[in-house]
Amino acid sequence: MAGWQVFTATLAMLTIMAVTVASLHQPHRDPDRLSVERIRERISNEHIASADSTLLTSAWSHGVPDHQLDVQEAHRAMQQHRRCPVTECARKAAAFRALIDAGRIKPTRMPPALQ
């Protein structure tokens, strides 16, 4: 091989490698991809939406709720009180009872506190 052929082959390989590396390092603008701004906006909207009356400090208490819990409130109470035993936490017991009444839970045996 002549010197100019080696030079041309080397130059072609370097060009191909440069184009490949450049294409890998350029960020692609995917409109469906979540950006940091979109994630922050979504979290902010979720915080605003969750600031309703069901998340007041009374919802975190273990006392009996002052009203009959609907299914959504019962699910939230069960999640908030997941570490509480049903037999010791009146709020979790009320949520458990509401979910049983709504047909969302079908316990194999009923806890003595709910019978």
C-alpha cells in the first residue's frame, strides 16, 4: 500500500469515529421524556392536590374519625397507619371496617376488635 492510501484510510477511520462519538454525546430532545422541570412541576401539583382536608393532622391521629370514612379516605388511612395493629389503632380499625363494607377487603378471619 502506498503512503497516500494509508493516509486516506486513516483519515476515513478517524472521521467515522469522530462522527460516531459526536452522535453519542449529543442529547436527544424526546418530547415524551421527563425533564427535571416536568418532574418538579408534577411533584408541586401533587403537593398542592394533597393539601386538602383529608391530610390534616387529625388524619395522622390514632383516634376514631369524626365521620364515616369513604373508600379513598380508608385507603389513605390504611397506608398512613400501615404499621399500626388493627386491634390497637381506632383509625385503622375504622378504615378496615369501611373497606370491608365497600367490598374492597375480604378478610379470612375477622379481628376480635371488629366483631
